[in-house]
Amino acid sequence: MKKVLMALAMTSVLFGAPNGAGTDHRTMLMKDMRTMLDAMEQIQRGGLYSSSDDMKAGVKKLQGTLKTLESEEIKFILPKDQVYAYKFAQKTAHMLRMYSDDMIASIEAGRMDDALEDYTQLLKQCTSCHIRIRNW
């Protein structure tokens, strides 16, 4: 039992202390990215099952995470060697908001083809950011 407690204490010291405030920002971004993934899955599932309510709920969930990408705090997480990263993240957040707003309008107007096209554009924005910022 003592060994387990000691291992837990060492792990928290090794991984928690050196990173300081950057860890909080990174943790927040990672949580928001998981929420974005869940939102995209919910939108897709709603589209496949013709559930406009699920699609709207997914869009709302996605839009709730955009504040992280739009904030100044994102600078603490982005790669320092990529000068354009902050502006690119801001542009991506703007485009995600625009396409998601358009998706809501399309759903409410009963234009599911347009709503699913907006989903495709949202996914392209996600992919584009991950390719450029994360160097895939």
C-alpha cells in the first residue's frame, strides 16, 4: 500500500509541478477538444438518424468550446515555432462558428442537405487545423 501511495505522489510531482500554469491551459484545451469530437459525433449521428434535435444539440456543444480557440489563452498551448498558429486558430474558430451558425439555420429551414454540407465544412476546418498546427 505504501508503494502505491509513494508511486502516486511521485507521479504527481513529476508531471504536475514542472509544467505549472501551462498544464492548466493544456488540460482545458484537451478537454475542449474531446468535447468538440463528441459534438461532431453527435451532429453526424443526428444527421444519419434524421434527428434535427441531436444535430442542434451537437452544434450547441461545439459552439460552447469555441471560446477556448477564440481566447488569448490559446497562445500558451500553440507551438512557439509557428508564428502563424495563433492567427490560424482564430480564423479556424471564426469559420467553425460561421458554419455551425449556418447549420442551425439550415436545420430550422428544413434543408438537411445544406446542414450536412455545413457538417462537412466543419470537419474540414477541424482537419485543416490539426494538419497545420499539429504537423500531421
